Amino acid sequence: MAEGYMPDQHERQSEAYRLEMDRLEKQRTPQHRIVSKPFSKVRSILLAILACVIVAGLLLATATVCMYPLSN
């Protein structure tokens, strides 16, 4: 009789755990969306700045290589 009861208790515990995890996930998700949006914007700005720095570096390197023969 006790062996027949244990799976039911286990199922109830796992179902309660799953419901609790679902509830916590639903609570976390809206906050996560709110937090991730500004970080996404900051990341986009930083990537744009990085791209500008790379392009400026390439232009400077090109200008340096092109001007080198003239400096001799």
C-alpha cells in the first residue's frame, strides 16, 4: 500500500515544483525584458563606436603606408 502511495506523492511534489518554477519564470521574464532593452541599446552604441574606431584605425594605417615613401 505504501509503495502505491509514493509515486503519487512524488508526482505531486514534482508538479508543485514545476508550477513554482513556471511562476518564478513568469515573474522573472518581464523584469528581464525591461532590463535587457537598455542593455541592448548600450551594446548597440558600443558596437557602433567600436566600428568607428576600427575604420579610423584602418584609414590611419592606410594613410601612414601611403605617406611613407614621401617621407624618405
